[in-house]
Amino acid sequence: MSTHRTVVFNWKMHPPEVGKAKELFLDIRKAAARRPRVETVVAAPFPYLAELRKLTTGKHTKLGAQDAFWERAGAYTGEVSASMLASVGVSHVIVGHSERRALGETNDMVSRKVAATTRAGLVAVVCVGESERDPHGRYLADVEAQVRAACAGVRTPKRLIIAYEPVWAISAGDGNGTTASPEDVHEMGIFIRRILSDIYARRTAEQVRILYGGSVNETNAHQLLSDGMVDGFLVGGASLKPSAAAAILSAAHGSRT
Ligand code: PGA
């Protein structure tokens, strides 16, 4: 387990224009500067990244993107490569979010995107998680396949973060859906780490940060961290509300041994 926590704010397709994006970024940057033990990442829509880069002056707020294509350049209309993202100051890329998987992204595509992202020197925040839980625990096989695909093209997981996001727990946009219980989150964290230890040397596998995402907000963040034992969060809806984002960072800043 690493010594500091990571909070990735996933703005999804928000806010509606660049001026609002800058305002929100500055609010989050201010809160992040007060919580220096937290690695704070804002994953913004592509068109805002170059502008937001100008605001990433403090070392506490990093810039993230929400996807990256696996090719470096070429005739791929609409796609954006990891090296392009690196050139505008992006350090983290969310890969394989369930909302992208719902649009047709497969484990194989996720695998190629993760490999391209880490090869470009960026950190891949790979989302894994079951659509539903069946009583026989078959969902575990789905999560395992997703984790293995995420790791398939990555020789050492130095630039890999796994975000466990059960699809049923992701909110409709307000951060107030059904959160997974801290016990379930803890159990899944152990399960994922065991898979990582099977793929990589145990010491390296232990360094991989495992985040939780799915309706994280200012009221549940504390308990999810203490009882869920995760290394941080991937936050959607609540990341659009400065006070909620600040409260989540404050919970993540709390003591860690
Ligand atoms: P949520 O979204 O916090 O609104 O549930 C999380 C995510 O989809 O990354």
C-alpha cells in the first residue's frame, strides 16, 4: 500500500464551456493545495486541457484526460493519442471507463490503450467493475478478466492505477447513487491485489494504487477510506461541486499509516 492517496476527479462531459471549467479547476486547485498529502488529478474534457494546463502552477493538482487512442498518429478521425495529451501537460489518463465500455470498448481495446498510455510516460487509471453481482460470485471472473487485460501490455505497473468502479454504483451524475459497502470495496481490493501479485512481482504489485469509484461524496468518503481500505477515489458527480470535492480531499488527507 502506498503512503499517499490519489483522488481523480472525472468531470465526464462537463462543464459546458471553458470559462466554467477554469473556475471549477481553480476551486479544486485551492482545495488541493490545502491537502498536500493527496495527489489530486482533474480529468477534464479534451478541449479544455491546454487552457487548464496554464492553471496547473501548483504541484498539487495534476491534469488528466478521459481516454486516449492506442496509435501515436495517423488517419484516425476523432481520436487523440497519449503523446498528444502529454504535449499539453496531461499526466494521467482514465482508460476503460464503463461509460466507454458501454459504447463498445472491449477488454482488448482497453489493453491497447493502457499500453499506449504508459508507453507515452503517462499514468493509466484503468476502470474495472462488474455490471451486477450474482449470488454465485461469477462477477469476480469478469473483474479478473478486466484486470488481466489492463495489465497485458504493461511490463511493470509503475504507471498503473486500478479504479474499482462497480457499474451499478455509478451515479446518474449527482454523486448520490448506491455506493458499494466498504466491506465489499475492501474485499474487491484484496481480490484485485491478489491478481496483480500473480502477474507482477509481489513488491511491485503492492505499489499499485487501487481506487474506488461509484457515488463517492462528502458523506461517504471517510468510511470508504477507513473501512474500504482503498488508496483513493475516482469521483464523478461530486467533482462538479467545489464544496463536495474539497470535503473528499479533506477525507483523503486524513491520517494514513
Ligand atoms: P459518480 O461517477 O461518482 O458520479 O458515481 C464515478 C465515475 O463514473 O467515475
